[in-house]
Amino acid sequence: MKRIVKYVLLAIVLCYTLLPIYWMAITSVKPPIEYITRTPALVPKRPTLSHYYKVIVEQHFTRYLINTVTIATGATAISLFVAFLASYALARFRFPHKFDGFFLVWVLLVKMVPPIALAIPLYVMLRSVGLISTRLGMIIVYQVYTLPYCIWMLLGFIRGIPMELEEAATIDGASPLRILRSIVLPLVGPGLVATAIFSIIMGWNEFIYALLFLRTPDAFTLPIHIANYITEYETLWGPLMSIGLMASFPVLILSGFLQKRLMRGFAMVLK
Amino acid sequence: MVIANRLSRLQDTLSQEKYFRFIFLAPALVIVVLLTIYPIISIVYTSLHQYHYIQGTENYVGFKNFIRLVNDKFFLISIRNTFEFAVLSTFSELLAGLGLALLFKDRFFGRKYLLPIVIMPMLLSTMVVCATWRILYDYNYGLINYIIRTLGLGEVGWLINKSIVMESIVLIEIWQWAPLSFLILLAGLQSIPDELYEAARIDGAAGIRILWHITLPLLKSQVLLVVLLRSIDTFKLFDKVYALTGGGPGNATETISYYIYREGFTYFNLGRASAASVIMLLIVVAISAIYISFTLRGQTS
């Protein structure tokens, strides 16, 4: 009896979770006449790929895709490099006046700051150096999100490495840079990959700064493209859903690599 | 001799440490100062000034922007809406996450495959989520109203009815973020040793009482974490409002973030938008401080 209740509850959960995703998938292959109707069918009668064709060939899906990939990976690359150095210093060296502690707390607080609250000064800064509507500008601004995240993640991984290896290398006369490259980097490799993937997902999905700082259509990312579709075209649902699905695939595939690390990854972000 | 040699090298490196620690930290420090500390100082400065675009001047006006703000009916409405959304979403996500975690606590057939599916919504871009729910919620052609019609009930104006639009957005928020609360609480549940449950059962305690007297007290820190993370995140609500309602109908879904966006980036009312940002930052600091005092109290007792 208890078991039946459990499976019924699981079925309800599964329906609630999957129905919107299923609906997105089938709407993307329905001809308009099958979704602009008061009696939409659960299975498309005449499935079509015309929306995908229209979105990829006639519109600029690939351009937005390239923008999104460039910005998300660029921001992640910079954050990883900077955070790797910083978290090594924070994990291994002592700083005067508890400076390291203050720095880490500040970085944690930054994650709580509402992005809109910093938007005006960041806009003014980007404009003064001519980086509004550029990928480089977005890569820099996204450090607000990705850098604190990478620092805290990598700090955990580096603290997990036994110190003896580095001490031995130091006694043998290796410089800190050499130690970082030949000992620490290989040991935190898997951690770096996991951190990179989460950071890319973060940049991939970001909306508010992209909306405010990308003012020309050439520079739009996928979330902005989708937002324009929702707000400007009332019922072009087929193309909209096909864009949504295609924009989600990379993220879902990336996170598939992380199945096992997912729990740990989130636990680390949250601590 | 060799040892002495090595020791002197060690001392060399230790003195090197002094330089390297700051060289390593410097890039991160520069980025953090430039992108967070400077902007915060800058909005405090802006919030105390009045800008005139046509003349291109700025005047110091003290707290005038703040005084105007607290007398602005729309700003007060946006604060109320933001809190309503944050409280409703946080607690619903907490409950949903707890329910899910209890369902997934023990092994069952198919658990391995269900887990990644249940947490999928959390990985999607908020805009994709909005797009999907926008068509589900559509008054005429949406799936949800179609189901309601088939059941013989009246249609619901999910995104156009003033009195339920907030709850509609909360439902989307639960769909997207209950998985996070689920993951955190599940990790907590799995760290509770089985012996405790067995002992309770031997003592004659049953379902709800075990949950209330054993499980929940032991989950306290995870529950607090969910409440902190989700209340801070829901407090920022902007994307869904922008894409689905534009703050409407009326002002029913106007949040503080949306208010700042409109004042700053549509009306170019920089002083007022900055003053609202300062107030928003103060509220976030207050929420975090309450959380920290809670966790500290938990640790000492």
C-alpha cells in the first residue's frame, strides 16, 4: 500500500516536471494550425521540421549561438585562470591582517548582491571604454558571476590536496609557479573541468546583464533572442519552442557529463 | 651539508612567498574591486545626486531621492510584491523539496534514472522556462486552460488576472527551483544514520512524529541554507516579470528589480534608480545578517 502511494506520487512529480518539456518538444514540430487551437493534441498529427529550418536558415540562430558560446566560454576561461591563482594563494599562503578571510567573505557576499543593483555603474563603465554591445564587454561583466563561484569551488579542491607533495617540491627548490603547473594543476584537473562546466552553464543562461548591455541585435545572446520572441511575437510558438529546445541541448549534454559531480558541485557552490 | 643547503633554499622560497601570494591574488583582487566595490561606491554617490540630462549637470541633493522614493506609491508596491513573491516561493520550494527528498531517500526501482530528470528544470535557461510556461498559460490556446475546460471548469487568466498572476509566477519558480532545495535536503537526509530511525521505531514513534522530532531537527542547517539561498535569489526576481508580464497587469508583478530597471534604463532617472538600488542592497544585507545570526546561534547551542 505504502509502495503504491509512493509510485503514484512519483508519477505526479514526473508529470509536473516533464509535461512542460514534452510540450516544448512537440510544439516545436507542430504546424501552426495544431497549436493555435483551443483543442491542442498531445501528439502532433503532421509533424514538421519547418520551424527548425526557418530558425536556423532564415533567421540568425547560429549567430546568437556563437555569441552565447563565445561569451560563456570566454568568461569561464578568464575566471578559471584568475580563480586558480587566487585560490591557490588563499589556500596555501598566509596573509597579513586576516586579509584572505575578508576577501573570501566579500566574494561570498557578492553572490548575494542583486545584479540590477550594480547595473547602472557597470553600464557607465562599459560605455566609457567602448565595450557596450561587445562580447569582450560581456565576458568582463560576467566575472561578477563566474569569478566568485570559481574561487569558492577551486578553493575546496585545492584544500583537498595533501600538502606534502608541494613541501617536498619546495625543498627541492621548485618555484611556486613550477609547483602550481607541475603538481597542483594535474591534481585539481577533474575539479577544474567540473567548475568550468558549471560556470559555462551560468554564463549560457544569464539574462539581465545581456539585456542591458547588448544593445544591437548582432550582439544578442540566445536568452535575449528568446525574450524578444516572447515579448514581440505573440504566437510564433513553433519557432520559439525550437529555439528554446536547441538552446537547452548544449546545457543538458554538458551537465550529463557531470551526473556524479552534480551533487558535489552544488554542495560546493552552496557552502 | 646537503640538509643545510636545502634548508636555506626553503628559507628563500618562504621569503619568495611574500611576493607570490600577492602576485597570485592580484588579478582576482583587481576584478573584484573594479566590478563590485567600485560600482557599490558609485551607486551610493549617484543616489545622493540629481542628474539633468539636458544641461548635463549633477547636483548634490542629500537624501532627497530616498525621501521621494519612500513616498512613491509604486516603489512601495514593488517592495510588497517582491516580499510576497520571495516568501511564497521560498516556502513552497522548501516544502516541495522536502517532499521530493523524502520520496527519493530510500532506494527504489528507477531512482537512478528519475533523479536526473527531476533536476533538469534547474539547468534550463530562465528564458526557455518562461517561453514554455508562456504557451502553457495562454488563455485561449494554452494546454492548462484546455485541461481545465475539458474538466468542465471556467478558464483561468493565469498571466492576465491581477489577483492570481503572482501565484502563476510562483508556480513556474517552484517548477524551476524546487530541484535545488530537493538536492540540498536529500544530501542532508542521507547523512542521517539509519540507526536513529530504527531506535525511534522501537520506541514506538510513527511516520509524522519521526519526521517532526527526528528528521527535521537534524535537517536544520540544510533547511536554513535553502531558505537563505532561495530567499536571496527570489528577492532578485526580474527575468520572469520582464518576459511574461512586464510588471503588470496594473502593478501586480512589479518587483524592486523591475522598478530599478524601469527608472534607470527606461526613464533614465539615475538618482532615483540608484537610491532604490541602495535600499535593495541594504535589505539583502539584512537578510544575510539574520541568517548568519541564526546559524551562529545554532552552533553555540
